[in-house]
Amino acid sequence: MWSRPQKFGQRMRELSSGYAFAEIRSVREELARPTDSTEAERAKLQDPRGFAAPLVTSALSAGGVFYLGRCIGIARCGHQANQPRNLVLGVCVAVPYFAVIACTTTYYKYADVLDSVLCPADGDTNLARRLRALGLRLAPSETCTFLLRYTIRHIDGIVAVAEGGPGDASPEYFGSRGFVGG
């Protein structure tokens, strides 16, 4: 059965809001001139497993669309198989297809890598804080909620330990301290 990926709508809103471009630009600058990142974060962000598969799949798919466009040119427009205009038709169909599919699917896959760097499970980092602060301005509502929940959970744990309160970062404790609606 065919179904749409779970976070597809959220990822498309991230692309259309400018959030994705701002985050990727910031990551690219950090990788070019590291200032806040750790070696582990840089390794995770540069790992080809986070982006190569969608690029390869998109290229293979675009090859098929190239030949499909040529077939339609032959069937509907009376092209000869080896005429330059038939090849141009295939390219005119396949290149935009590749651009759209490659960009969307690669970001969809790489966004999971970005999420794991933005909200690390093993403690907050300077890069994660900087990227979250940058992203909160442009993030769509689902992404903003995800980033704020991580930030609140992380800050709550620090506040609770510093004040000698419960260390489980419970929302009730956080709200009762006057930080969130309390």
C-alpha cells in the first residue's frame, strides 16, 4: 500500500518557510570554518549516509523520466528516436524533474540528521544552541514546537538540578516555577 511519509508536510513547510535554507547555509558555513561544532557533529553532518541515497535514487528516476519523455515525443509529437529535438525533449522533462525530486527527497532525509544535531540526546552543544536559535525565527509551527520542547526539557533539567528540585524535568515543576504559563 502506498502512503505519504509521516513528516512530509512538515518538511515541505520547512522548505517553503526558509527554515531549511537557513539551517543548511549555517551548517555549510560551520563545516567550512568550524567554530562551535565538535568533531562528532561535523562527522555526522558530513556523513554521506545522510544525503547520498536520495540523490542516487533521484538520478536513476530522472534517467527513466528522460526516456519516458522521449517516448511521449515519439508517440504524440511524431519525433524520430534519434533526432536532436527528441533528445532535447527528454532533457527538458528530466532535468526539472531531477531538480525538484532531488532537492525535496534529499532535504527530507538530511532533515533527520539536522534534527539529531539540533537536539542531541547526549547533552546540548554550542552548535545545537546556535542552530536552534537561528531556526526558531523561520521554523513552521511543528518544527518550532519540536525545538522549544527540547530547549525547555534541557533547560528545566539544569534549573531543577541547580535549585535542588526534581531532576526529572517534569512539566509540572517547570510550570510551577513561573517559566511556562505558571
